[in-house]
Amino acid sequence: QTALLSKLLAFQSRKAGVAANSCCCMNIIAAQSPMRAPITTPPSSTHWWLSPPPAIAGQGLKPGQVSARLEQFGPNRFIEKRELPLWLQYLGHFRNPLVLILLLASAVSALLGELTNFFIIAVIVLASVTLDFFQEHRARGAAEKLRQSIALRACVLRDGSEQSLPVSEIVPGDIVLLKAGDLVPADGRVIEARDCFINQSLLTGESYPVEKHSAVPAGGTDLQAATNAVFMGSSVVSGSARVCIMRTGSSTEMGAIAERIAGPDELSAFDIGTRRFNALILRLTTLMVLFVLMVNLLSLKPWLESFLFAVALAVGLTPELLPMVVSVTLARGAVRMARENVIVKRQTAIQDLGSMDVLCTDKTGTLTEAKIRMESHVDPLGKEDDRVLQLAYLNSWFESGLRNPMDEAILAHEKIDSSGWTKIDEVPFDFERRRVSVLIEKDGQRSLVVKGAPEEILRLCTHLKSDDSQSMAALDNAAIGRVRATYHGLEEQGFRVLAIAHKPVPGDHPHAVVSDESALVLAGFCAFLDPPKASAGDALRALSKLSVQIKVLTGDSERVTQHVYQQLKLPVDGVVLGSDIDQLDDIALQAKVRIANLFCRLNPSQKGRVIAALKASGHVVGYLGDGVNDAPSLHAADVGLSVDSAVDVAKAAADMILLKQDLNVLHLAVLEGRRTFGNIMKYIMMGTSSNFGNMFSMAGAAVFLPFLPMKPVQILLNNILYDLSEIPIPFDAVDANELKRPHVLDISLVRDFMWTVGSVSSLFDFLTFWLLLRMFEANESLFQTGWFIESMCTQVLVIFVIRTRGNPLRSRPHPLLAATSVAVVLLAMALPYTALGAYFGFVPPPASFFGVLALLVATYLLAVEFIKRRFYRTHRERRRHKVGA
């Protein structure tokens, strides 16, 4: 369900085309109503929010009621595709077209009396399918276990106490407590609300949040008019609410549309590359099979043998273990990441993380400790002023919306007596206005107290408190210069600054609205300190050594951000402000993001533009965020990263969850992503080059030999033994040099490597053909035996050359990979001397053959090592030339 929530958010944010957490400028009325008893069943009416409100009891459901309703209505999750029994899952693996062709070939063999061929092909097919099924089942189980560990939770009132429960355990009649940053866990009726604004663009496409209250709306059957209802998957932007759950799971509004959107996930860059790779192999296979069939039939060779030979060639050329290798490698990578305190929600994101070359991150909590404390409260000219503290305290005390760490720091700094004050109304914080206002009253006098970003507040002020605390002075240009010097000086010292302003309002002023935030009196500033993390500098430098650029995207001041960077001893390559971004078109912004690494005073839509510009420039982008305003950026990035302490919206949008808010954890995760990617690439590079070389040799030999160079069953045996030798690849180590920079699945690189190394393999195969025919005067059986052994030795042992771009003598393979490879080679050499070998048509070769074989294999491995180094050197030079151009 977490994955589907994330997908729905992504779908609707694209549909709306706006930032997911914009706020509207409208009146805010805190509507409250007495508590009533929870309902017993979900309402049958389609527009249930228009029905008379149910009777409600304030203690919530009792355990017995919960059990009965869970039994009656089921878990709070969508109707998921029921998992097939294991035996049906197993049979599903036979739908592979190549497997069906093999089965057809074996059936034809049986009908024509070729029982040996039938038996061998059937055994090989069953072994391959069983191996693929077993590995996929294990991988699926590991992924499911990890997904269950990060289930979303909700605060529920049950039997008089508040409990944090998985959303799947919520039932109709539960009372859920919502606050800013929460995802709504099910459809429900608002019992009471305090300045509660809900973003439900997920369902309605309306970009602006809607205020929710308990009053039944006068008519209106669409979701946007249901101001007394909240819907699953929408997010709380500000305020708080108490909600009685009415519908859960598939009965919710989101459940009704889930099937239309719950299709396959969008393809990642690696998935697209894999599809292109499969298309390349399919074209080669088709051409080679048609060529072999045509040559054999024109040579009047038996059509059945020709058909089986062509089918065996197709199987031999296809890297059929690729899905298994990918799934096992990803599952292993996810488990290893979990050990490093990273939970993977989308497994294919592991490759994207390994390919990531730009990490965008917020400042607070990642570069800093996120333990903010208030250091001073000064008037506009920088003198300590208790009046500033009093106004800031009253604003934070009465604020009911999105309270941030600075509010907590204000309230913790010093206790201020607020007993004589009464809150009338509030204009909650949003990320566009970047301020919050409360309308309060004392002794019949009403005041609007505003707190927010200094530039935003200063723009709304017309006066400031003068040196005489009882008088005000006009805020002219000279005064503005002095005021800016005050808070700029604080920011340059590393302080985060909030401006505090106020103004008296008439006693009959009933509500606070955005238009009230004008003609304010600037009272002064509060300064906060959020010290940099001691480990952040080293972690960022370590990521830079891995060729990952760091871009800081923050709503904070550029001076504070630069000060933090200086304290971390990190270079500032350029600073771009949100106001600058608004003046740039997409092309100009792409030029800016290549150079600058600090982006300050950004709102969510501006963050999204920065990420889009980076992706358009060819970068693979990760984004690390934990707040409500980070959800759009988490969707926009190639890899969305959040932390376990993040709000539900951010965790639902993320692809990975860091259990520790520490960049060192991310550094380890990037390394693991590159290891995973590296091992998958090993199989692709080894399988394509070796398979192509051998199959090309067979196709070529079929032209001039009076018999088949290898029987179909021998080809299939060769293929399955080679596959067995490569099964431990997911456990293999990756060279340190390969971890230093990101990689992507480059099909042109794979294709060129396949042609180059495959051609060398074919050259030595043809040399083997000549030696067998001339030196050993081999008949059909000896020829097929000799080439089978040579083929197995060359394509298996070349694994140790191809698995590393460096010196194979210095790069140690995993012991299991070495053991299986050597065992397969020894088995191939010993097979002709066994009774089983006779069934396959093998005969014992002369002893002198093995001396020639040893010389041939050693020469081949040296040749491949030479060609490999030259190939990668040429590839690097081409890449440098391309980058330089």
C-alpha cells in the first residue's frame, strides 16, 4: 500500500502540474463540535458526508469492537492481486518463449523416437526453470519482508488512549488524530478541526489545500465540496483534526480508482537499458537461427537435427539467467543495505542509486544537527529586547498549524505568561508565504502577531519600533538598510533568523486573513543556532570522491547556508536564489545548475525546477528530504531518499528510507548500489561475449562441416553448465576502482564488447576446429567432444578475466565463484570418461589433446586480457573526448 500511495501521489502531481503543498489564501475558521459515538458500519450512501452525523463516544473503539469490525470489513488495504499457489507460480516460468520452443523440440524428438534427446532436453529445461523459480521466490520473500518493516502508521484513539498503529489495522468507527505532515489513512468524517488544511489534489486535481471543519456542507456532491470529510492518501498541510473513520480499504474513494493507476511502475533507466539489451539479443538470435536453418537445409542435413541445433543455438546465445541474476543481486543488495540502516522500498532504485551522480539535499538535519536553540531576541537595530521574545512566544504558543523546530526553541527558551491572552484566529504557515499569523486578544484589545522569513516580513512592514519602546518610526529606505544590516549580520554569524512583527486590529475584527498581513510594525528578530554535524563534512567529501556532486536545496538564507558550508570546510561553487530561478528559462537554468551548488530561499516548485534541470542535463539525481514540502522533489528525483523520522508524505514518496539521518549511511548505500550494479554488468558482459563467440563459431562451422559441430543436447549441456558456473556472481566482490564513479547501462558499450571479445573467442574456436581436424584427424564424435571441452574451458575460465577491468591476478573472485567455475571445467574434462558422457555422444580424447588444450586456453586468456585492456582504454578516451566536446 505504501508503494501505491507513492504512485498515486506521483500520478496526481503530474496531473495537477503544480507543487503538492501549495496553500491558498482564504479565511480560516476553527470549527468544533461535541464528540459523538463511532458508527457501526460504513454508510451505504455514495455521498456519505452529506448524511446526518452519527452518534459518537469520545473514548474510541474497544478491543472487542475492533476485532469484530476487522473481521467484518477486512484490513485497511486495497484488494491486492491474490498471490497464486506456488505450483502455479512454478508453471508460470514455462511461459518463456524459449522454454516453450525447447519443450516443443523435445516433444518432436519423442514422437520421432529420439528418446535420449527428449529426456536430456526435458531435464535441462526443468533444471533451468526450477533454478529460476527458486531464486525468484527467495528474492520476492526478502523484498516483502523489507516492505513490511516500513508500513505507515497513524495515531488512533482506542479505549480512551492514543495508540500508534499500522494503517492496515484501522477499521470503520476508529477515531484518528491528524496533524500537519500526516497522510490520511482512510476516508473519514471530521469531528473537530483546528485550522486544518488538507491537500487532496491526489483525488481532485485541485492544487490548493481545502480547509476542513465538522459542519455538513449545504449540498455539493463532488469531493472538493466535501469540506467535512477527509480522504485516504490526501495529506495534512497545516492544523490538526479529529476524524471518525467511515470507509477503509477498497471502499474508500482512492480504492475506487486504485486499479486504474496501480499498473506497472515507470521504467527506470536500468529497465530501459535492459529492454534495449534484450532487443539486441533477440535480433542476433533470429538472424543466426535463420542462417543456420538455411545452411543446414541446403546441405541436405537431417531436418530434425537442424531444427534442434538451431533451437539450441538460440538458447545458447540468450542470457536466460539474466532475470534471476538481477533479482538475486537486487535482493542481496537490499538485505545488505538493511544492515547499513537503509530500507529499500523500490528494489530497482538500487541501480539508480549506484548510477546517481548528483545528490540534492536540504540543509537542516543533514548538514546540521537539527537541534535548534534560540540564542537571542533583538530589536531592529540589534539590541536585546524582551518584547520581541514575548511576541514570538505568543505566536508560537497559539499556532496550531505546521509547527517547526524554531517554534519549539522559542517555547523552550523562556516561559512567558500567556494566561491573559485569547486566540481568535490564525493564518497558518505555508511554503509560499513563509510566515504564520495569529490573531490574539487581551483586555478587549486585539493584535495580529506575525512571524516569518525576514525578507517576507520586512516587505509587509511600514513602521518599526524606535529606540523609545513607546513610539514607532517610519520604515524608510535608510531604516530598511539598517534593519537589513542587523539580520544579515546575524546570518553571517551562522544564525537562522526569524522576523517578528505585529499590528493592532479593531476589536470587532472576527477573522485573520492573508490581507491582514500588511502595514505591520517590525518588532525585531529572533536568532537561532543549528550547529553543523561533525560528520557531515567528511561524509560529503567521501561522496565527492565517489564522483557524486552535492547540491544543497534549502528554503533558508544564503548567508546561513554559506556559513554552514564554511564551517564544514566545503567549497562554495556558486549560489542561486529562488528569486533568480523565477527569472530564468529552462535552458538558462540548466547552465546555472551545472556550476552552482547552493540553492537558497527555495519553495517546493523551485526545488522541482532545479531537479528537472539537472535531469535534463543528463544527470542521475537523488533527493534527500524529510518534510511535507519535500514530497514533490522526492517524486521528481530519480532516487527519492527520506529518513525514518520524516513525515508520512515524505516516506510514502521515497524509494529508500534511511534509518539514521546521517550522510555516512548514504555513502555506504551508494557503494552498495554500485556493487549491485557492477555484478549485474559482469553477467551481461561475460554472458554476451562468451555466448556470442561460441554460437557464432557453431553457425560458421555448420557451413563447412559435413556434420554438426556439436549436437543439440551437447549445446544445451554446455549452456546449463556455463550457467551453473555464473550463479555465484551476485556474491562476487567489485573492484574498488569501479566503485569510485557512477555507471549506467550503456548498450553501445555492451554491444561493442560483445563484438570485440566474441570475435576473439570465435577466432580461437576456429583454430580449435583446424587442430582437431588436421592434428588429431577427429571424426564426428571426437570433434564434438574436443570442442565441447575447449568451449567449456575458454568460456568459463575467461570469467576471471572479464569480471574485472584491471589485472585479474590482483582482483580476487568470491571463493564460491572460483569453486563453481573450476568444478564445471573439471566436470567437462572428466565427462567423456564416464558412462553419462557416452549418452551425450562423447568419446575419450587422446592425452596429447589436453596439452594442446592447455596451451590454447592460456593463449586465449592472454589475448582476451590484452584486448580487454585496449578496449576499455579506447572507451575511456572516447568518453573523455565526448565530455570535452
